[in-house]
Amino acid sequence: MNNGTRKAAFAAAALFLSSAACFADLPVEHPGVVELKPDNGHRLYIADKTPPAHAVDSKIRIIDGDDFTILGQVTNGSFGSFSISADRKTLFDATSFFSRGDHGTRTEVLEYYDTTTLKPRGETILLNKRAMSNQYSVFVVESAESRYLMLQNATPASSISIIDLATKNLLSEIPTAGCFGIYASTKIPGRFSTLCGDGAAVTVDFDSAGKETGRNRSATLFDPEKDALFISGVKMNDKTIFISFLGNVHIIDFSGAVAAQDAPWSFLGAKEKAAHWRPGGYSNIAYSSFNGQLYLGMHPDWQEGSHKTPAAEIWKVDLTKHVVTGRVKSVGANYMQVSKEAHPLLFTVNVTADIQGSISRYDADTLKLLGTSKPDLLEGGGPLWVE
């Protein structure tokens, strides 16, 4: 070895020892699970709106509604639908997985996630009939007293799967031909209703084994040809509030053996009707029991087929006086929900191109905009739960 080579070898050795010493000083990392910070009632659960680039592995993101930081995420599989339990301790996620990613053997499963750790804590294998479509809160519904979970199926024939939440067993499948959406009775665990294509509602009773014990069809509640209802209703005590395509409010009571409704009414004045202001968006309705106000995503220049147009404005409507009590510009709100507190906050998921995938937070009483997250925080942005 000549002198130059020897010097180079000594330099390389010195560099290696120096680097090793530096690396030795780094702290040792230990993997583990960190619990989410305590829920203050502003925790947001938001699903991808089935991103085309990876529809088979969508996510549910858990976000702090106060500062829009991402707290965690869980898988939403392929076209999954989810909801949060009444006690806020469990995230129910009904979804599909395929053995080869986007093809192969299909497995339908209901997964139970702990909302404190986001760790899975059980599952129920389902029938390969679950509705795979845009996600709505009326597809995964908890019964009164949290005794059962009911899931929407479509093959395209519609039916409802009944799961016993105590045992996590799939009890039965109840056919609901021509009807869609699940609206649980607030009083009787073994009872749900569903809206039908002829404008009526069917109410079904079942026993502890999931066996149907009776059903009753209501009178016509709406005209599906002239003024259909958006499928996403919001609870108001024992009743459910719906909004129609033309802006009429329908308040339906599903607690009894036969569904019944109050007289429908409109909050649109002559000027607003002339400008063709109408509701638009996917889950475009929210309600606060604390201030008695209804919140709606609205757009002008309505025409046949524009009912899914994101909101140009958000309107606040007094349910007692039947009048609009506030309006604010929106950046394309497509989903909305309010927090459950005396001074509520209104959260929206926005889909307008320049602010795609963002979240906005409003004071629900004044409609003052309190903040909007950065764009693309979400991938599209789907159903929103505030808990």
C-alpha cells in the first residue's frame, strides 16, 4: 500500500468512526400507540369521497375541528360507509375488501374501532350485498338503546342487515323492495323505517332474533316525481327533518308503527323563488337542538338535475317561525354538521375547485366564518360527523 492509499484509508476510517459516534448519540425509538387527546366535542370524522385514484383503499380521517390538524386515520376500504355510536366510543365502518386489491374474492365486513385509540376491536362478517355508493349517514344506523346496528344493502334489490351489538352477530336480512335509507325509531330498538319510491314510508318491526314481526306502509309523504326528498334527514327529538329538491321542509315522525308527518312548509320567499334558489349538495342539511335552527346548503339558478350542486350560500332557518334568519357565502360546501353544544359550531366540507378538500368552521348562531383549513386537507371529502 503506497503512502497516498494509506492516507486515504486512514481518512475513511476516521470518517466512519466519527459518523458511528454521531449515530450512537441518537435516542432509541420505541413503537407504540398514542391515545388521541380528549374529545372536546369538535372532533371531526370525514371520509374520502371515493377518490378515483384509489377507491379500493379510501380513508376516514379524524381531525381536530379547532385547528384542523389530522389526529389519525382508519381504513375505509372500498366504498365504505361509517357512523359513530351514540356514546361516542365506537366508530362503525361497513366496507368491502378484495383479495387482490381491486379484484378477487370480495369480503364484506363491519369493523368496530375504538375512538380513543383508533384500534380495531372486533368485526362482523356481512352478506355480500352492502350498498356500495356515495356515502350517507342513513346507510349505517344505530337503533334505539344502541341494541342493534342496521346496514343498507343493494344488489340492486334493497334490504337491511340487522346486527346484534352485544354479540356482534349478524342476525338477519330484512327485504325492503323499492325503498331505501334507514331511519331508526327513537323509542323502540326493534323498529326502523325506510323511504319508498312511491313517496310513502314503510315501518318494520323485528324481534331479538332479527325476525320481522310486522310492517306498515304510511300515506304518501311526498311526490317523488314533482318534489323528491334528499335522503339525508336530521334528527329532531322523535322526528326527522328532510328537505325537498324545491326547498320544502318535511318533518316526519318514525317513532310509531306508521310514519306520519307535519304539514310541509317552505322558507323561500317570492324573490328567492324567482331567482331559483334551491338546496344543493350531498348531505346539505344540519340541525341544532340548542338554538332550534336548521342549516342548508343553497344555490341559485336551479334547474332539473342541479340538486347536487355545492352550496353558494349557507342559510339558517328558524324551525318555529319558518323564516330565514341568516345567510352567508359558502366556498362550495357539500357536507355539513353542527356541534352538540349550547353555542354550536357549524362545520362544512368544501369541494369548489380552488379550495377542494378543505373544511370551514362557522359560529352557528351568527354564521361568522371562524376559519378554513388549507385546500387538499382531504381527498375530495365525504360524509362528516362532529362528535
